[in-house]
Amino acid sequence: MQANGYRTVNRAGAHQSVGMYAEVTLAAGTALPHVRAFDRMRQIRNRSDYEQHPIASRLLAADLAHATVIVDTVEANLPPRPVMQ
């Protein structure tokens, strides 16, 4: 988001906003199902953190694949970094 001039804020709904931004900007081609999984993963993490619901290792393994594709897609869409000399 920052590479495109947007800032996140630290308040309720911030992670949901990031997910919505990702769906709009990254959800092209094969990344779409992975980006759409972000909101579900966010909700599960929230329940785990605040309601003490454990996350099964099988689900973590599946979601790691989603997260990896999301990170790879973000990296592929970043503008080139200037070379420092």
C-alpha cells in the first residue's frame, strides 16, 4: 500500500482495510483465491488471539500456501527499488 501512496492506520478495521485493498489491487489471475482467503485467515487469527481458539496445524499449513502466494504477488508488483551506490 505504501508503495502506491497509501497508509494504514492502527485502529479497529485496519486489517480488514488491507484485505480489501489487496482484493482490488492484487486479485488478478491465479492470486485471486489466495487474496480472497486473506479475510478468512484474518478472522481466524483474530479469534485465536482474542478468544483463545486454537488453530489446527492442518489449517495453518494450508493457509501458509495462501500467504506465500500473497507475499510473492506483492513482491512482484512492487516498483523497482533504486540502486544504492
